[in-house]
Amino acid sequence: IDDPVIDSGELSPDPDREEVNAKIFEKLSGSGIVNADYDTPFHLDREQTLKEKKMSGADFEALLYVGEKRMKEAAAEILGGNTAIKPFRKGTATGCDYCPYHSICGFDPRLEDFSYRELGSYSEEELLKRISDEYREDEMD
């Protein structure tokens, strides 16, 4: 666990212990997705500060399964010799926006052999349905 540093600008001019503790808890709170079927350390008395989403156990299992499947597929592609540079693009955002390797990557979308992987736009419900459907289909095989 990180030891959070709180900037004085994040607090009121004369903060009391409660405000400082609330800010510390906020910094330590998890973010992301948690399995609603299990308690997490952050389900204490300050649940309102959580930045995480709760997901049913079945949906959480499907998400983990599909995520692991995608990682294995990517590893197999790389080990099979496919090292093509294919960053994503969703609207105006791209994987290149976050990549520290611009100087050595060589990706240039203006060149013929380079292109982005276009990501679709799905609601959270649509995406979860697609994941659950894939999980169920694979379980039947």
C-alpha cells in the first residue's frame, strides 16, 4: 500500500483530523472493478468514497476469463512471429497517446503498411453482454 502524500491545496485552510483522514482514505481507496460476492478491505464504514465498480461474481469470472484468453492469444501471436505494430484508435484517442516508445517504435499511420486497430464504442451493458456470451460459448466447447 502506498503512503499517500496529500498536497495542502487539497485541504481546506484549517483542516481537522477528520478531513485529513478522509483525504488519506480517498487516496488509498481502490479504483477499478471488484467482485461484489466478496468483501474487500474498502467496504468499511466509508463505502461512499469508493471509486470502484461492483460486478457480480459470474460477470467478474467472465471478465477474468476473457481477459486471460486475450493475453494468451496475444502471447501466441508474438511467439508465432507476429510483431506488427497495431495501436488502437477510438475516436481521436490512440494507444500512441500513452506510449513512451515513439522514438524507437517507427509507427506512422501515414505509411501504407501501418494502421490502427479501430475499437468499437459499446455501452458498459453491451460490453459485459459480449464478454458473458463469449465466456458461455467457450464453456460449451
